Amino acid sequence: MILSPLLLLGPMAAAPAAPVQGDLFVIKAPRVELGDGEVMEHAVILVEDGEIVTMGQDLPIERGIPVVELDEGQVVMPGLVNPYSRYGMSGGGYNDSRPQVMASAELYPSAAYKAFLENGVTTVGQYPAGQGIPGQAVAVRPRGDSSEEMIVEDGVYLKVVMGNNSSAKRNLRDGFKKADDHLEKVAKEREKFDKAQAKAKSDKKKSSSKSKATFTPPQADPRVQPFFDLREGKLRALVSIRNAASYAHLVDAIGDEEFEWHLRIPLTRDIDVFHVADEVGERGCFVLMEPLITLVPGTLRQRNLPAEFERAGAKLVLLPRSDSKAGFESFLEDVGVMIGAGLDRKAAVRAITHNPAAFMGLGDRLGTLSEGKRANLLIFSGDPFQPDTKLDAVMLDGKFVSGDMDQ
């Protein structure tokens, strides 16, 4: 790639290579994967203060703005978004319902987060450890001097583990029941308060008082508040299931409750969740799974479940096959294998950028390259899904943080 400090409203003036300085510069790219599945050729991206100010094809650029001009064949893509990881965290969990627990409480800067950036992950969703309902995830930028600097958004989803047992269903049902019990308690306290006020008004001596009492409802138990947040749309649930039967248990446990919920399906060699792909697709859930070819149980027939769920209407989110440095390193190549096995390429791009950002409620800031979004982007030597392609550089909030242009 060529770094130039000047581009006229015509041909680029010759200049020696130099690092980008300041918070205003332009990237000229022969090809940009926008993240929504579409591609822009001959793109010009203007970045200022860590944000994409404008972008388009062959746009003129004012004199004096530094330019990063990429080589022919290089490809730009939004930074990868991994919404489901515990890499870099070490806290233990429990096997019960603790929806008030925040994964952000165990977040601290460490060298481990460098593994994300080195492999193109610019946003991470980190969840609390444990089974049952272990708590709420936090969206993180994998770089910063403090946990506060790293946090993008807290409470991005509530993790729920649904097994084929009554206790898993009970965790979910009891949470909403306790929310109902609290509402009933508030109603009773309100009724008592109103009666007391009415009595006071009927008492001439007390009615002469100018003070007016205000009803203060009893505070909800911290374990109950997340279920109110679910009902009010302030929080979404990510439910982990392991087979078609646990999905049936989930639907039964939810009953008539209305709240936003999505699925985490850890793929295994002979998982049978293809039985519920159409139903999940009709619901339009986000579905988080690995790029892995599986088998029909008891046979050698292969299935591309990510492709099947995506075609059924689910919003696919792909995760590394293991939550490890090795898993991060092979991730894009693994996604390329799924594309070769029938996963639509545009869907694959969305599944690692736009969809995971949208799942965490961050789609207005991250996941695609467009005006107003954060300048989190990757520069590849070629097609990102080819095994011989190299990740040349990683930009986080408008700064090159990894690769040949590390600042």
C-alpha cells in the first residue's frame, strides 16, 4: 500500500511513503466489502476523529488531506464482531439463576485482547460464566488502559442456558413469575397507601397539613429487574440450546411471554437441530453457531447447518470454532470452507460483521462501513476467505493498531 500526504482533485501527486498523522485522512480502496453483503469498487473513505465522515466511488478529495492508497487486489472489510467469547476472562460461574450478574465486573485490560485485534476482531461480546441464567454480557473494544475505556455497551444480552430438564425451564419461568409477584406487591402497597391518604383527608386535623405524601413503590430484587427489562424491550436474551428437544423446552418455557430472544447453537458432529430450522427461520431469530460441517445423526450425510438456517430466514451469526487464539486465526478460512460448501457469500460476510453487531444492538455504530459508523476496518491482501490471504492491517476507531501500519 502507498501512503501519500496529498491528493489533488485529479491525479495523485507523487510523495514518499509516510505514516498517517492526525485524525483526518482518506483511504482509497479498489474493493470494499461493506458488511451488508454489498461491495463498493474504487471506494474513497474519509475518516475523521475515528468516524467515517463520507464514502463513495471515485470521490474528489481536497488538497492537503493525507491519503492511504491501497494496492490493486487489496480488500477492505468492516472489523469482525465476535459477540460470544470469554477469551481474556477468568471468573467462575454458578448453576442457577443470577441474571443481575454483569460480565463487565470481571473485565480488565490484559495482553490477551491483542489476539482479537491481530485476527481482525474489533468488537467482542463477553458473557458471564455459568449455567442456568448466569448474567449479562458486555460489548468490548479489545484495547484500552481501563475497563471503562474498553466498554462499548453494557448489558447487551442476557445469557440463558436451556437444557432438556425441568430446572432449566423453571429458571426462566420463575424469573417472570417473581416479576409478576413484585408487581402484585407494588399494587397492594399502592392500595394501602391510597387508603391511608383517603383516611388522612377525612381527618380535619390532618387535612390542615400542607405536606403531601408521595407513594414510593418497593424496590425490585436485583434478580427480578432483568425480567422487567426483557418485557420492556430494554434487554434481549440469548438462549443456548443443544438439540431440537431443548428448543421445544424453550418454546414451552416461554409460553405467552413476549420478549426478544435469540439462539446460541453450539454445533456438534451429529446435532439434530435441522429439525427446527424452518420454525426458527420463521421467527427471524439471530442464530449464533460455528462454521462447521455436521452429519445427520446415525449417517454419513453431511449438512451445512449455517447455510440451512440462513436460507430458512434466520439471521446467521458465525463464531470461531473454538474460543481460543487458534480458533481466531482459522476463523475466516473456516468461513471460506462453509462458502465452498454452499453458504451464500453475502450471507457469510453479514454473519461476521453486520449481524453480530445488530444482535448486540450496536448496528447504528458498528458492523458495516457507511457514513456515521466507527472507522473499524480491516485491510486484506486479497479475498478474506482464501487461505493464502493475509490480514495486512487493522484499524480501530480510526487508528491502525495491528499489521504493517501499526501506529
